[in-house]
Amino acid sequence: MHFKDHSEGHSGDHSRDHSEGHENHSEGHSENNWITTPVTADFLRGAIDVERTEHGVLPHRLPAWARAQNTDGQLAMAETQPSGVRLAFRTRATTIELDALPTKRAYVGVPARPDGVYELLVDGRPAGRAGVAGGNILTIDMSAGTAETRPGPAGSLRFAGLSDGAKDVEIWLPHNETTELIALRTDAPVEPATDRVRKVWLHHGSSISHGSDAAGPTTTWPALAASLGGVELINLGLAGSAMLDPFTARTLRDTAADLISIKIGINLVNADVMRLRAFGPAVHGFLDTVREGHPTTPLLVVSPLLCPIHEDTPGPSVPDFSSVSDGRLRFRAMGDPAERASGKLTLGVIRDELARIVAQRAADDPHLYYLDGRDLYGAADFAELPLPDDLHPDAATHRRIGERFAKLAFSGDGAFADRNRGQDQDRDQDRDQDRDRSRTSAS
């Protein structure tokens, strides 16, 4: 869905609401007990850019120059939803409070969505979940292709009862809610978490990589796979927006990473944005751009997961409201299989073309790999765990995909397995060059 934003008050005056939230939430505590720490980029992992707003800071997953080139409302929304972004700090605090202004989605004619989930990890282990009430409401009419934002109040969450020892804390932000961070309060000082010297995995994909209907931000399939693989995640899964956009390729090129994967296909089909004639050169161009910044980094191209409605039928796909009375939104394909003859894309066509392109390029690129998406979610999986809306996996399927990806990519002969350790020196050199380029760009 690609909509126009008709919001009149997306950045309305929330200052009164914020102060009320502070007062209410601090009630019963001496001000001397609390330390308020400004949220800055030093405390955030997984974000590409951090924008200072009138309320606080807004993590972005595309840089400002790329956002300036985008005119699509869907991508503008997706890149501000902080999938994979987390606050990371070290502290002895026993209680942590966070003020935030979420922007929550509502779809016309569809049952209300649950609030986004914030997940707390202490020394890498799950330690709590919470939500933030209130917030802006972005109402999307998929039939009309319009959207409107109604301003709302900021809210707060609290994690209490933590041990008073020094510990590494992460708060994973909701993968599916735009989140402005206003204030971080603790009952002991905090400092940015130290670098854990883990490899950085940079991933790009569609709404499935973004997290779709995962149970929480740490169990989107990329987050789960990163945890199992022992790597730091930068997730550029952008719902409805894996379109081979040149600015996304340049973002991947310019982001320091040790491992890179690109999952391409479903958005090109369900938005029906190009035909086979344009697809091949676009894939080559996307990979060429990524390779400009990462010439020897392991690069894994992942083809689409199984999605029966588009295996042999082109897009576009449209919402099917016939089951809404049962609390269920579904999608259906509007194309005609006969249109493949005129170059329309299906998932089957895309898998064949991606496999061909990767095989061709791998002859001169020993660090380029291919993974068939049906090895992550195929026909047997669909029989056991069907896609509830015919496009997106549910929470259980996210877990299965994450576990499969970790096994296939991070172990054995996988693209990201330790057998590539001998290439670490080259990658370290590439990464140093990335950081030099980032510093030059920032200056």
C-alpha cells in the first residue's frame, strides 16, 4: 500500500501532554532518586540516523539524504518504525523509565491492532515487556490509498525490580510503531554500552524482514537469527518497500558491516512495479552499488519465501475484506498467470532470475551467495503454518524462519559461517574504510 499522507497535525503540540506524563509517572518518587539522561545516538544501536524533533529524538533507518529522495508514504512510515533499533547502556539501576511518543497505525475497516511492544534484555537475556499508551494515530484507508494522522499524548513505561549490580541493558523498540524517544530516567547513572566486538550483520528486505506480525521486536526473524548467530543486527527490512531503490542500495553501501544479506522479490510482485526486462539490470545495479562499499564482504542474496497467491500469478495484490467480520484481513492476487508471457513478474520468475544472476556474478565474486527463500519457508511449512493473511507470516513462523536462517547462514557451509574467518582481515579493512567515509560524510 502506497498512500498519501493527508495529516494536518502529525507534529502537533504535545508539550503539555509530555509534562503531564512526567508528573504522573514520577509521582511517589523523590526527584533526587532520578537521573534523566538525554537520549542520543550514542545510546542507540541499529539506527542509521537520529533526528532531533520538537519532542525528543526519532531513530531513522534511512539517512536524511535518502529520505529527501523518497516521495512514498509507505516507505516514509516504514523507515521510521525502529525494527531492530534498541537503546543500549550499562547501569546499576533497579528501575528504568522511558517516555516516548508512539505513532500507531489503524486501518479503515480492519480490527484494531495491538500496541507495540518494548522488550528489555539484561545481559542479553529477556527481562521484561511493556507498552506505551496513547500516542498519535495514523489511520490508513487501503481502498482509497490515503492516510491521516491524529495527534495524541506521549506515554511512559517502567521496568522495575532489576538487580543493583552493573549490567548491560537493551530496550528493543517496537518494530511496528514509529517511536520518538523523549526521556530516559533511572535510579542510577547510565553510560553507553561498550562495543561487544561482534560482527555487524546488515540486512535488507520486505515487511517480512521488517517483522510483520512477529510477537515482539526481539523475535522478528532477523532479530532472532542475529541472536542465534551472535551478531549485531542492522535491519533495513522496510515494509512494502524492498523495491531495488537506488538510495537504499547506496545506504547499504555506506553502512559499516561485516555481513550483508538482501532479500528481494515479494514487494516487486505485490506492488507490480516492474517487468522482467527491468528486473535483471536493476538487480545488477543494486548489487554493483553495494559492492562499491563492500567489495569482499560476504553478500547473501535471498529469494522470496513461498507465497502461494503469487507463486505463478503476478501482482498487484489487494486487500480482501470479505473475512474482516471474522477479524481477519486477507490479500489476493489480481494478476493473470498468462501475463508472464509479457514479462510480468511472479515469485517463480524472480527466483529463477536471482539464481541465474548470482551464479553469473559469483564466477568473479567468490563472496557472493544465494539462498532459495523456500529453504526458509516452503510448501511443508505452509501446510503446517499457513500465512494468516496469505502474505505475512505469524509469530510462530517468524521463529521458524529465524532459526532456519541462523542454521543455513551462520553454520556449516553457510555464507556467514566461521569458515570465512580467513577473510576477516579484508573485511576489517573494508569496515575501516566505511568508518572513514562515514566520518568524512558527517563532517
